[in-house]
Amino acid sequence: MAMPRPTAAQFAYGSCTVIFSTLAMLLLSRTSSGPGVALIAVAALALGLLVAMTVPLPGTRAVTAAPPHRLVTDREPAQVPATHRVSAGSGEARRGRAA
């Protein structure tokens, strides 16, 4: 199974993370030795890779089921008078209205 190609957003987030984290760590550590700079560069690359891999891919968003909508009222349902009730398959309702 092949890995999907990185998106432009993954490249952008990863690159910005590498650049800014390298600058921040170099300024905060005030190191000038070769091994110190190399360690900071490796740490920044690892952080950039982590950020790029956590950017969600398009179309992989989780879909959750929405709860069903109900009308909640504080009163009971309206009562229908017996004269207006219609039963299925009964011809009495039609005859009662026509008379």
C-alpha cells in the first residue's frame, strides 16, 4: 500500500514549523557549536515532520450522526374530538360528512 502524497497544507505547516522552531531554539539556546546546531536542526526536522503528519488529509473527516430533532413542549398533545376522527378503511367518515 503506497503512502498518499503530501498536500500543500502539509508542506506549508511542516516547512514553517521547521524554520520557526529552528530559529527559536537557536536564539534561546545561544549555541554556536557544530554539534549543538546539528542537534537543534534534527529536533526541528522531527517537529516539522510531526506537525505535517498531523494535518488532516482532505476527505478524511469523521462524520458523526446528528441526534434526531424533537419538538419538546410542556403541554400534552391536542385531543381530537371523536366526531372528527377518521379510521382507515371505514366508509363511515365519508358518509358522516356528506349527511
